[in-house]
Amino acid sequence: MKIIMGSVVKGFALKTAIRKHLEKQGHEIIDVGCYDVDKFVKFPSIGERVAKALNEGKAKLAINCCGSGTGASITANKFKGVSAISCESVQTAKLARVVNDANCLCMGEGIVSAELGCEIADAFISAEFQKMEGIPQNILDFWKEARDEAMSRGDIAVERKIETL
């Protein structure tokens, strides 16, 4: 499976460990940066790169690492088509895919060990969305509309030429 990966300097070691783990399993990684711990990169720029790659269809899933996972998820969620979670447990990663159809896993190097990060990534990648029975279509439509509206903020920033890179 193709998987988009991104990080800032404070998430680089975690991204690198997870990348090696996933490549050993045969996954193809599309790395959108950062590529070097000596060059500072703003977390919004990595979130934007991850979102763009998802929206361009380069992969169906992404993993984005920063210091806490919070900045990465907040930024990625500003873009249509991205449903990002900040995650610290295997169970949360699985449920985010199964129940919420999340497509971007964000983790913090200061919170999640490399070993746990690999386990979380495995759970996220192997789980699949399961449409829940019994939820009325009008509620599902509302959730989608609300999510799309919330996700348009990053696109608006790009249109207004607000620099994130």
C-alpha cells in the first residue's frame, strides 16, 4: 500500500522509525518532508503537503509526526478531504478508521515511542471503515457537510496566498 508520510524536526525520528517498519512490510512511502533535522520546517507547511498529497490521490492514508501530534492533526484537518487524528494508542487508531473513516494518523515523538508508533501505524493501516447500521442518512449527510465545511479552512488560506511554507 502507498502511504504518505510527513514530519517536522521534532517528529523526524518517529517518522523514520515508522517508515523503516512499514517499508519492511512492503509498503511504499511517499515522504513529503522534512528530510533533514538541521533545517527548520513549520508544521503548517508539512500539514499542507500531506493534505495536498492525499487530495491528489497519491495515497489513501497518511501519517504525520510532530512533537505532540496535535499541531500536525489541527493543520491537516483544515483541508477538505482530510480527516486527521492525533493518536497515542492502538485502539484509538483502529477505531478512528473503523468508526470515523480517518485517513491521516498524527503522532507525537515526545509522547509515542518508536515501538508504539509502529504498532499504532499497523493498527491504523490494517483497519477499514465500516458504515454503522442504524444511523439515518440525514445525520450522515449532516456529518459529512459539517466535516467538509470545517476542512475548507486550509484551502481558503492557500487561495488567499497566506504563506504556510
